[in-house]
Amino acid sequence: MYVPISVRTFEPFGTTTPLGLNPIDHGGALVMSVAVGASMLAVLVVERHSLIRGARMTVPVPVALFALVGVILSWLLWLVGAEFALDDVVSLIIVNGAVSAVFGVFGWIAVQLINHGAVGLKSLAGGGVSGLIAVTAGAPLFTPVSAAVAGVIAGVVACAFTVRKGSPLGNQLRFLVNAHLMGGSIGVVSLGVLATGSGFLFTGQTYIFQQQLLSVVATAGYAFVASSIFWWLLGRIGHRRGVHRPRVLSQN
């Protein structure tokens, strides 16, 4: 799933343009978030009867905090590196990334408090990652205000569709789908409205919005269909050969 989308995302001027689309995608959100989320959704659909049960996974709080800080810093470093230059935009990228992550946490916590009345370290992680995903496509093109808007929407949506009563593993798998697919889609599409100098709010034109929306639909559709087919075929091949494929994700 990765190669065709990544070639189009990271080498837009060296390849033919599929479907005539030319989206804005600074940090590769289409390939690293939208496609990943759609592929995970395909796995959950194909294996819907076996991937929703599992034991609770616990991590010591100091280790979890260290890992969360590492993820946020490495994500910001990636967004800066995608600029391929140390210029005036770098500071804006860092600010927008941090703001979107913080407001992603705010959005996640607000929904979780309303629905469950309790939050924890997972809330910080889920909201922060959702916010970072939302700002990935347009870190240098958002203002801090628009980055906050994208982050809080991503946090709210990801939490609303992720946190459920029942299997902790089911929540973890749903997070992969919702934070990546929904958060990435929100970030990519919001550029059509909020991108500085080119979004609808600045130009009154819908062209960029259409490009962003159609790119999300095309990327998610391709990743979902192709992943569903390959995952199903792999399962059939393993079954015919008598290979026992343990349901690692469903073991207690």
C-alpha cells in the first residue's frame, strides 16, 4: 500500500498525476496516516470476528511518559525535516505542531470526560497524537489558530469513535483507525479551508478544498480495497496450506 502513495506524495513532480489530483501534503499525511488508517480498517473488517478481544496491555507510567515525549519530539523533528531547509518557516512548524497537539489533548479530554467522567495518560497520548496527525499535512501552511482548530476537531472525533466499553484491545485497534484515518483526513481536507493564502477563507475558491477532499477519498479507497484483497488472499493461502495462523491480537 505504501509505495504507490508515497511515490506520489514525496515525488509529485517526477511522476504522472493519478486522477489529475495535486494535493498539498507537507508531511506525508496521505501515506502515513490516511492510508495506514484505511488499511487498518480493512483488516478490522476482514477479521472482524477475531480481532476485538484481547488482554489489557499495561506499561509503567515513567516508560509511557518517556515514550510519549519521544513520539511528540520525533514527530516535530520530522515536520521540520520535511521543510528541507532551516528557514523562517521552521519556527512556525514547531509552534503549529505543538499547538495542534495540545488542542488535540483538550478535545480528547473534553469528550472522554463527558462520556466517561475520567481521563488518564492514554488520554494525553491519544489527543496529542491525534493533534499531530491533523497538522502533519500543512504544518507550515496553518496559523497557530487554524492549527488549534484542526487539532481540537481531530481530538474530539478520534476520542468519540475510539473509547468504548469492553475490550481494551478493541479500543487500541479502533484508535489506529480513527486517529490516523479520521485525524489525517481532517488535517488534509482542512487545508482546503484554512491554508494561509490558498484556503477557501483566504481566496473564496473551492479548488484546493476539492483537491484535498478527492485526494483523501482516492487514497483511503485504494488502501482499503487493496488491503482487504491482500489480507483475504493471505488468509486463504494460509488456510489451504494448512498453516495455523495464530490470532495474536486476540489472545488473552
